[in-house]
Amino acid sequence: MVTPSKLAIAAVLSAVVIGSASISMPVLARAAQDHSAWSNKSLGADARADLLLKAMTREEKLTLVFGYFGADMKDKYTRPPESRWSSAGYVPGIARLGIPAQYETDAGIGVATQHDADHWRERTSLPSGIATAATWDPDLAYKGGAMIGSEARDSGFNVMLAGGVNLLREPRNGRNFEYAGEDPWLAANMVAAQINGIQSNHVISTIKHYALNAQETGRHFVSSNIGENAAMTSDLLAFQIAIEKSKPGSVMCAYNRVNDDYACENKWLLNDVLKTDWGYKGYVMSDWGAVYSTAKAANAGLDQESAGHSFDSQPFFKEPLAAAIARGEVKTARLDDMVRRILRSLFATGLMDSPEVADKPIDLAAHAKVTQADAEAGMVLLKNDGNVLPLIRTAETVAIIGSHADVGVLSGGGSSQVHGVGGNAVPGLGDPGFPGPVYYHPSSPLKAIAKRIPDAKIVYDDGTDPVRAAKLAAGSDMVVVFANQWTGEDLDFSVTLPDNQDATISAVAAANPKTVVVLETGGPVLMPWADKTPAILEAWYPGTEGGEAIARVLFGEIDATGRLPATFPASLDQLPHPALSDNNGNPKALFDVTYDEGAAVGYKWFDKKGLKPLFPFGHGLSYTQFAYSGLKVANAKGKVTVSFDVKNVGGRAGSATPQVYVGPDGDFAGWEAPKRLAGFAKVALAPGAARHVSVTVDPRLLATYNKGWVIKGGKYAVSLGASSRDIKDTVSLTLAARTLPVTYKGN
Ligand code: BGC
């Protein structure tokens, strides 16, 4: 239906176009264009974008800054027929200029579809983002990104809404599984590698959700309040470094407010920090339903409104933007800037030069190997008393308990949900509405275990009755109990395992002292039974080959190489915010979360407060042992390099993940915490083999922020650890005072 107000806006739009200086352009718009100027690949992306911009009409420019949802919404909205069916978004192209349409798909673990079980196409799901972060292996993250980027391309998409780098400030955040943990350096490196992989397919990747979208509760109403300097050294630093290292074509501004202003109309976040201080040259797209204004958002730095008809209270760009320009509230030059940024990313990622998108076959078998390698490397062996793991192959009676381990592995819910190969192994669980359905990839851990011990008698129990499960465990040689916590977008979750699973684990562990626990969780959970079970493996949401990956690690066919990218607290009262903030029962009320802890996120908070977590950041056991020696630090005119040797002193091949931490020597006044992760390596070693490792420390990790990166002159402690709480050696470093400008960029 065409409403009177829409007609009025349309009238304003045509007046703008006809009344503007570009009066001849609509005529031009229909004329064939000579593309040769901007097709010249020897020119850089900036020059090509400038040339193309000059050839565009006002109407065409307004087209590029406005996106449509790619799925129908009952009684509300019908998607443009040219959009990709059931996709996150669509921005029309401009055929006469050879500008391709932007076909947008979620997200970080693979090509998601909006959920409609009748139409999905099978695709590969990586393990969750936090699982990939737990690999501490940027090379694997790159390969995963390259794989899902190719599936995006071969599904007809050229923009992937992937690159979740929000720090895990809040263990209850329902989207922690999409992100890369609590440390800016680790998260930035892992997410940058993934984005580089995605963009290697000439697909734009969209780092998100900028910024401080640390909880899902009240995500449209909450203001994340934090000192600017603290933000610069924590959540924003993760974005800054990831952006530097991967140059994502786009940044997605978040739903929440930051220091009272919505992220998508927050001048400090967008214009001042992202575009001016960091010199970001790509475009800012809004999250779906994150725009509240036209002029304020446009002038603050928002470049493209996503799905304006579907999720925002009204479209704010396109016609309303034209009207705001006509009223002088937004300058014409600002529209040009928005469009130039979008064009620049189309050129810079190579998308403009490889514009064809089409449905093509996907090599699912080859991609299964990529996701499996990622899942295996990210599993964290939290505990292994008495070397209960690896599992032995001589067991005769085996109990597999809980978590639908007979048929599949859990995944996280919401817009990032990938409909994987084989469909949902456990349909009908939970609420089918968003962020559901609860979805299990049909990769059965039980079958993968059974394949390895074909003569054993294996019995599955669903774990819902602790007494029954304990009885089975008591009579079995081998017991593996699976426990899970489904999490998803738009919700936060308790860190206590749901459905009485703690009681089941406790009862099973009491019945059989060799009980192995496998967790499939979105992030940290409490484990009141941790002292009673000898072995705990955190498998996260392990993706479409998760069952096989779990079995490979359990049986020790590969080493256990994952390390925690986030602290597992022992109790909620250890957290800076023991209770989640919300809107006090008034769902539309604005409310604040004040991050008084500043940059002391995760282990930094635990170190500062002297708290003992359940499992610390960086922790993870291997099936072999490593020795560390020769820690040295060199300072060549402020370039700090840390070197050491790591040796496999155990009896089998494995991977060490040495971690370098830095902090002021003694009193850490001025810093948020005693130490920060400043470097890491993942080192695969045969038994007896050793390697010399050296890492360079980004100077921002030695600085505090105050109108620049301020490095205080004096002594610093440089430590080498196997986790944030397992420090092997510490040496001293002396630094001269210096301040790096706000525009400082790493390598
Ligand atoms: C999510 C984004 C996602 C977008 C499009 C939003 O609800 O927050 O992460 O990319 O939807 O599906």
C-alpha cells in the first residue's frame, strides 16, 4: 500500500533530483557509459572509486546507501524479487555503470540463511567463533574464512556479514559463541585472519558489532558506558587491530548505545575514532534495525542503512536522506563520501572486477576437512587427571550419556545459524522462533567413538534421569558424558548448565571415577562437579564435522591443542558484574551498563583482583609436555622483540601455545591490570623437537591511552607462560617514555 507520507517523500525526492545541479544526470543514466576510466586496474581503489562516483546520478548514489532485507516478513514486507532468497540483505546494483548488486549473507561460521526449513541449501558450518579463537592459530582461521567465503560466492553472495570481534566482557552474552574471546590481541589476530580468508574470494567481509555490544539483554536499549581511554585499550583496540590487519570492506555498527548515543549515530565511534583516528576507508553499514535518525546518523558517519524497511522503525536513508540533503541537514558531499566508501570497498576487495555471483556446486567433502581441522584444533582439554584421556581402544562396555550425542553436535542460534549438511539431527527442540530452532548438526560423537572401538558394547542414555545415567555408568568400562548449553542471538543465558545436567554429571562421576565430560557450550560455564571428574574437554559448538573431531581428540589421534580464549569463572560473584543489567521489567526502557572495570576484561580483572578462576585464560592441556627456555627481550629503538625456545619433552607429537604477557614491573598503577597478552605462537613439535620462537610486541600493548598511546618510561616485566596463570619465566625490559599519535598504525 502506498501511504500519503510515502507519496510526499517521493515528491521531495524527485524535486531534489530535478532541482539539483546534476539535472542532466537522469538523462545520462539511461545512456550507455564508457567504463574504461574506472576499469583501469592499474589505478588504486581510491582513484577508481572517484572516477566512478563522478559518473553517478544523485538517484544512483541514494540507491547504493540503502539495503533491503532478503526475506519476506508476513503481512509487513515482501523482499525485492532480485534479492537472493531468504538472505540477510540486498543492495541493488547499477547496471549501466557495471556496479554489481550487493548480496549479503550472514555470518562468521558459514553461509547462513534466514530460517525457513523448506528452502535451505546444505552448507558447511565451521565451529563457533570462540572455538576457532581457541585454536590460537590464525592460519586455521584464514583457511576457515577462505572456505566459507567461497561457499558465499558459490551461493550467489558477495558480502559476508562476518568478523565478530566483540570482546567477551559478559560470560552470559548469548552471542559469545560468535566472537573470539576476551583479549584484544588474540581476538583481533584471529578475526583478521578469518576476514582475510573471506575477502580472498573477492567477497566483502563486515567486521561487527561496532562497538561494545557486550550483552544481548536489551540490546536495542542498553547504553554501554565506559571511559573513552579504557574503550580504546580494550574493545576498540580489538576492532582497530583487526581492521588494520585485514582491511574489511565494511564495519557494522551495533544495536546498542555507547555512552548514551546509539552506535550507528555515534560521532565519536564512527567519525572520530574509526574514520579519523584509525583512517578507515571502507563503509559503515548498520545492523538490522539499528538506525534511529537520518541526519544525525549520516553526519555521524553511517554510510549504508541495512534492511531499512524491515527492521528500522522507518527507512531513514534513500528518500528521507534525499529530503535531509534538500533541507541542508546533510551535505551533498557527505552523500558522495558514503558512496565513495562503498565503491572503494567494491574495488579494494576485487569485487568490482569479479562481479559475477551465481549458485554453483560446493565441494562439501573438501570443506568438511577444513571445518574438522578447525574444530579439532579448538577443543580445549581443561583437565586430565591420571591421563584418563586419550581413551583406550580396549573398552568392552561404553556408556555415552547426554546431549543427543547419539545423533549430533549442537550449534548456536540466531542469524549466524548455518543449515548444515544433512539438516537438523534433533528437530522440534525448543522454541522454533528466532533465535531458534535449536539445531544439531548430524555428526554423531557416538558413531565416531563406536567406529574406533567396533567390538565394544555401546549404550546411549539421554542423561535426563541422573539415577538411570549413574546406573549405566557404574556398569561401564568407559563413560563419556556430554553436556551442553544452547545459546543464541538476542538472548543472554545463565552460566549454569540447563536441564539439571550438573546433577547428571555429578551422579555419573560418583558412579564411575573415570568419567570423561565433553562440553558443547557457547562460552564459559560453571562446573560445580569439576573436582569430581578426572577429564573435561571443552568442544564448544564444533560445526558440521564435530562428532568426528571430538572422537579424534578423545582417542588422541591428534594432540589436544586448544587453549581458552576466555576465563572460566568459578562463580558469578567473581565477575565485575555479578548480575546482568536489564530494563527492570520495562522492555522499552532505556538503561545503562556502566563498565567501571574499564579495560580490565576477563583475565585482567581476575589478575587485578587476585581471584582464582575455575580455568584461566590461555589454559589448555596437551597430551605431551613442553619445556620453555631462553626467554630474552630485545628493545631496538622501541621495537620490542621477545624470543625463547620451546621443546617437546613428552613422548608424542603435539602443539604448544606459548604466550607472552607484559606489564609494568611492580605497581601497575595507570594500567587496567598487572599484565596483558602481547604475543603468542602455535608451535607443532615432534617428540624431542625444539623451536626458537620470536614475537614482536605491538607498542600499543605497552601503552595506556590518553590522546595518543602513552608509553611510560621505566621497567616492565615480560613473561612467558603456558597460560595466564602458568608463567614459566619473566625477564625485565626498560622502556624510554614516548607517545605515539592517535593515528598510530601497526604493521
Ligand atoms: C545481527 C547481525 C546480522 C544481521 C543480519 C542482526 O540481527 O545482529 O549480526 O548480521 O542481523 O542478519
